[in-house]
Amino acid sequence: MEKLLRDNIRVLEPYSSARDDFSGTAAVFLDANENFQNMISFDRINRYPDPRSLEVKKAFAKAYGVDVKNLTIGNGSDELIDILYRMFCECKRDSVLIMPPTYGEYKVLAAINDVNIISVVQKSDFTLDIESIKRELDEKAPKLMFLCSPNNPTGASIPLSQVKELAQYNKGITVVDEAYIDFSTNESAISLISENERIVVLRTLSKAWGLAGGRIGIAIASEEITSIMYKVKYPYNIPLPSQLCAIKALNSYSKVMEEAKKITIERERVRSALETIDGVKKIFPSDTNFLLVRVKRANEAYDELSKRGIIVRNRSKEVLCASCLRITIGSRAENDLMLSTLKEVLSEL
């Protein structure tokens, strides 16, 4: 692991607050120059939040059967991805490997951190080109490899056997982004971490958990990687209200999973309805809370839907996604309105 880290990160001394060093129960906090007065009626909002997000970690660990010592809580998964770039990638020298079409933030954060992008385009059926990926791993030796499963925007999952194969082959860090896995019946890559310390699994509370406004991302990794991520992350990175919301949600695991299942059932109802609409050319399989749909004249359809108050995502500019819209599964009423409006729009084009 040491040889993969940037030189300055290897010797980094993390920012440390008194609350990092303190593990007991205190009656008086006079360490952080806070205002002792609570100016609005929100308990403890005048105090800095727990820099470790320990109660969030405990709740997540209980929900998913993992160990607290393997968890890092980020301000959304994007912060965690950025931390990994800053940990492992030297500007202008190192590279990362992605498999488009995939989550766009990998490329954005590579540009921000001045890191080279290596792209291996997926096959036309949205499966991975394993041999081409291995060839790039051999020739370019990227520091990070991103596997998004289930994938955004395609909705397709990567078989765990392929994740394991590629992670073992990769000499760098393999990041498995499982933002949508709570909508899937596939096994998580978390099970691989104990046998491969170079795997980092990302989760979020923004999708199935319904906390997009709370910005809670979770990294599951080896103790060594976790300890370094803690050094690099910003202090007090998760606001108190977000921590409280996350704890409350995570303590309702069974209920949330039931609701996620209902969304997948509604997804299949929407799929069936889309199949009856003239102008819908293809609906791709999905293990997520969205459908990638190929329609005629997608750019014009997107514009017309927007004018009529229906906001979907136009993915037509993505490789392999020509004339495709990505449609999130909403409430039954929202979905019915989308379906009727899309039918109307396509009939007019």
C-alpha cells in the first residue's frame, strides 16, 4: 500500500481537534471557540459535529454487518472519490481507469486533480471488455480503477466474479461504486475486502435511503486505507443535521429495504408501460431506481418534456447511449404523468 500513496500523503500529519483525542463523556466543551449559545431552536447546532461521525458509522455497521474500523463517512460519495484521488494520484503523472458510459464525476474529479483518464468503452450490451481492461492495466498501471455496479447511466451490474477477477489483476486501487446496490439482488463487493486490501467500496444514503439532501457517503476499506482517508478528509466534514438524519434512517434498515423493493416493482410496471409507447425503441435492463430508454429524436423529446414540466436526464451524448433518456422511478402518480406526457410528446415528433 505504501508504494501506491503519494509521497506527501505518506508522511501527512492529520488535522487533530481535542474531540479527536477525547473518547469519554464531557460536560463542558471549551476547545473549539464555539458560541456557547444556541441561537436557533436546534439542539447542539452551536457545536461542531463529531469529526469521526462515529454514531453514523455504528449505525451503518449494524445495518450492513461490517466493522466500524473499516468505515469512512464522506460529504457524499464525491468527497470520498476526491479523497482517493488526493491520496494516490500525483498531478500530471498518474492515471485512473474508467469504463464509459459511467458516472461522470470520476472524469470531473480527475480533471480537477489534473490526473490522466484512461477509458475502456463497454461492449454494446453494456458488459465490460475484460481483456481490453487487463491490457490497459498492464500497459498504463493506473493508480485507481473505477467499477460502477450497478452502473449509472446504464443500470447494469457487474458480476461479482468479474469484480474479483479485475481487482486481483489490478496492481492499483480498485474502487467499486455501489451507490445503487440496495435496488439490486446482487452480492456486494464488501465481501472481497478481507482478501484484497486494495479494494474500496463506496455506498451512499442518497438513493434507496432517501437522504440526497443530507450528503452522506460511506467508504468501506481496509483499516490501513481507512486510517489514511481519515487523515486526508476535512475536519468536521459531516454537518450535525446530516449525521442525525443518517442515524435515524440507518436504524430503520428493514423499512428502507422494503421501500426499495417497492421501487423495483414500480420500475417494472413503468417498463411494461413504456413498451407500449410508439417511439420507444429500447428499454435497457436495470438493477437500479432508473431506466435507460432509447427513444426517437431524444433531444427534441427531452426539450418537449422539459417544457411540459417533466424533467428527465438526456444521456444522448454519452458513448453507446445515442438517443437515450434516463428516467428515474418516482411515485406512481409522477410516473403516470411522465408516461402520458412522453406518449404525447413522441406522437407529435
